[in-house]
Amino acid sequence: MSIFRMFKRLLVLIVFSAVPLISSSEPAKYSVTDRSWSPYWIVEPGEVRGILNDIMIELDQRLDISIIANSQLSVRRTQYRFKGGEIQIECCVSEAWRDSPEQAAVSLWTDAVMTVDEVLIFPPEQSFEFNELEDLKGKLISTVMGYGYEGSELFERSDSINNISQIRKVALARCEAGIIDRVELAYTLKHSKVLKEKNVKFEIGPVINRSALKMRIHRSRPELLAPINVVINDMKQDGTIQEIIDRYIE
């Protein structure tokens, strides 16, 4: 074999081996909607903060690959752009929330970033025994407008515009119980002047549902999965994720 042909083959090998490195170094965009989910995403004009926002900032600092927040979009447009691959990361959702065929077809899932609990809250001295979702059958349950709830086909929803309104409704016994995320509850009690001024009283009951929140990666960027998993697990092991959560609720 001539030296020229050997050099040519070597050059081809170098070029092809370099392609994944170039691809994996490309920045990735993660979704930010224009809707708050406090304290996970706190969206205000010109500012985004919250637990998941802080996790994404920490992730960017630890990864070799740059990740960039996408401009604020509606939930529907965010999902449309993820489906098309214009957004490559979504933090952080349950697989059950993105189980439509068109979304599942483009989704890769990381390890769990955190586990979130929904708990029942009751009017004072009016709690009832809860062991399974069937125990809510036929009951009037305080919920938040636009939120999905496990077992909602069993009970009658009484929608409120936000967590503050929902908690007040339960405290006033205008429903038999309410369902609320434990972290949302702690954040609301810490920051709501209305609830403090009204000295709202209620009882916190058992966990009704538990969900693992994961990062969703678009199938066009499979090289993101392994390094993101490494960082997620490092952040759980060194206490960073818990520290971020505590920052908002303690």
C-alpha cells in the first residue's frame, strides 16, 4: 500500500471519529414556559427562578456540554418545539405526563432528579381514613385549575385559581379535602401573607401520590443522557438538590 493511500485512510478515520465529539459539544436548549409552577418554576416578567431553574443552572456549571434556557413560551408551544427537536431538554416531569404517542416517540429519560409527593389536606378535625384512591370516591376535593390529579375520575373536583385559594377553601370546610404537592404547600405557607394574616388552620394527611421527576432528552441528542445522569446522581449524593429545595421552603 502506498504512503499516500495509507495517509488517506488515516485522514478518513480521523474525520469520522471526530464527528461525535463535534456533535456532543453543541449547546443544548432546555425548555422554560411562561407559566409558574411555584416553587419549581417561578416565572415573572424578565425573570425565571425556582427549584428546577436552579438545578438547570447547576447542571450547566457541571457539564462539559453547554445548556441554554430557551425563551419563555406557552406550554403548548414548548411541547411542539420539543417534538420538533428545537428544544432538546425538559426539566423536570413525570413520564406519565408525557405519555402521548407523539411525545413518547421522541423522548429519552434520565434517572430521577427528585421524587415529589402529593398529600391530602383536611378541614380542622374533619379528616377521614385514606388507604387507596377508591377512598376518595364521590367526595368533593379541592384542586387547582389546570392541574392533573391521579384518580380524578373518582372524585368531584372543586377548582381554585392557585394554592392559596385552594388551602383557604379546605380550611373553611368548603370541600372534604384537598390534594397538594408537599413542597408547594411548604412554599405557600412560608410566603403567603394572606394565609398568615388569616391564621388559616387545616390538617395535613397522608401521601396520595408519588411521582419521580426526570429530565426528558430529545432522541436527536442521545449523547446528553449519560453525562447528565452522572451529574444528576452526583448532585443527589452531595446534597445539592436537597439544598436547592430547602432554599425555597425552609
